[in-house]
Amino acid sequence: MACSQRKRSCPLPAVNLYDGSAYRVLRKRNVGFGRVPVLILSAEHGLIRAETVIAPYDRKMDEARAEALCS
């Protein structure tokens, strides 16, 4: 899943920190998290597991950032 611009305001597992519509559905249906591995592509942290605790940040994915994360 891609990260979401909408985030909660304190460090949480990534699946709970991101608050976009796809994450709300994921949490509501409990699909993925805890059952099937969910990986999130974060503009700040790169590819992370849904349960990885991260702090809120303000960074957008752009071409330069994507190139930097590929390494």
C-alpha cells in the first residue's frame, strides 16, 4: 500500500498512523494486519511493515525521493 497524507499526531504502528480511506477500510475489516502481511511504501521510511512504529512526518513521494529509496 502507499502511505497516506492524512496521519494521526503521535507515533503508532504505521497501519494505525496513516488515516486515509484505504487504511480505514483495512482497519475496519481487519484484513491484512495480523492475518496477511501488509507492506507500506512510506515517503519517509521506504518499504516498512504495517506494524512498524513510526512518528508522524510531512514528506511527499516524488521522483527524486523514489530514486533515493530504490538504493
